Amino acid sequence: MTQSLNQYLGRIVRLNQRVFEEIKQRASRQGVALENSFLVVQVNRKINKLICYGARFRVVVSSADVVLV
């Protein structure tokens, strides 16, 4: 599992539709336009999650919720 998570590190990913809609709603409430493009900056191996940044947002998602671009 760790090796598969490392493939995302430093890469651009897109979130699946359900997760992106949740993030997009949060962004629109704050008056921020958001595109479905996030940079993976860290892998949390303890909880098997990816930490991604896009615009001013930090999101923590599972690898099942992203697709490499």
C-alpha cells in the first residue's frame, strides 16, 4: 500500500465527482472559484491518505478518491 501511495507524491490529481462537489460547495461559500486539480504534497502512511492542495484548500483524501492527471 505504501508503494502505491508514493506514486502520487508530487503529482497533479483530480478528485472523484462526489468528493469534488463537497469541496466546491465549501469553496463557493468562501467566495473562491475552484478547479478540480490538486497537487499531492504529502502521504500520510498512518491513515493511508493523501494530502493535497488546490487554490487555498488543503484536502485529505483516500487514493480511491483521486485519479492521476
